[in-house]
Amino acid sequence: MTPFAGFPDAAFEFYAELEHNNNRDWWLEHKATYDSAVKEPLAALLAGLEPQFGEARLFRPNRDIRFSADKSPYKTAQGAVAAVAEGMGFYVQLDADGLLIGGGYHISTPAQLARFRSAVDAPSSGGVLQQILAHVEEQGFEVEGETLKTVPRGFAKDHPRAELLKFKSLAAGTHVGRPGWLSTPEAAGEVARRWEELRPLVEWTGRYAAP
């Protein structure tokens, strides 16, 4: 595989045009650009980071439109994840506006959710999570995830970590846009640095919410 050299402008232009031409004919006509400007550089980036963060996989570019009112066949972003367990790990995504870097967990079974809530409830592990989230927010990440409107049944409404108990999935991410380093090999180091900042969160979810 060719060493990672950065993401060319053609990658962002590809997605900017795809937003207005989301159909099979346009995709097939421009697939070579997708392969050379998006897929291959991203695969090279992940291969270079594998020794530090583990094996990663690219998501399929096709949307699942079976149950969607939007029948656009292709995603307008290319994502990839270096998973530490099913549904949790380090995430990166490329779209028309630049690069997003994140980590956490996005898929939860009822058993996972029960373990997560139990860990949030416990003063020790719950307190550690509070500290982790405060730190990643200080580093410029936005904490996000699917949440309930109220504290889940079985927990006091005035629980000291009531807001955390509402989360059904939990992640933190930052959209870095298109800085100058994104088109250079330095992008690998920038992604690695941010993933390292998110490692405590990923490891916490891996410890307390893994399948």
C-alpha cells in the first residue's frame, strides 16, 4: 500500500458534488475519484495508525435505504472506525467540509446499556467518567450521543450523574475542518494525537459497556 500522504482537495470536491448528484450514474462516472482521493488515502491513514490503535475498517459508501424515505443511494461522507469492541472505538469521517475525529460507543444492546448505567451509577466509575468527559471537553471535543428525555427508571431524578444516566450511546468528537495539514502526511499525527486524547473515554466504555 502507498504510504499516507494526506487528503487531496479532490476528496472534498467529490463530496461537495455528490451532495447535488446523489445517483448511481454520477457515482459510477466519478468512482475513480472516490477510489484515488477518498478510499485509498483513508485506508493508508488507518494502516499507518494500526500499530497504535488496532485494525480499522472503512464503512460502505452505500446508504441502507430499505426503510428510509430518502432514497439517495450514497452517503455524503466516508467514515471508518478502529474498534476496540463491537460498536465502540476510534472514529474518523471525511466529508465536503473536512475531517471529523471522534471516539466512544454508538451501538448498545440492552445488556450493554444496563452495564453502562450501573457503571455511571457507581460513585467510583461514574466519577471517573465525569472527569474524563470534562477533560475531553477542555481539549475541544463535543460530547454527544442518543439520550433519554428523563432519568431512566430505577434511578433517582436528583442522581448526581443524572444527565449521564440519560445517555444510551456516548461519544466525543471534533470537526477540524480543512486545516493546511490535512493535505500532508502530518494529518496522520494529528489524528493520532486526538485519538490519544479520547483513549480514556474509549477504554472506559470498553471496560464498562462492552458486549
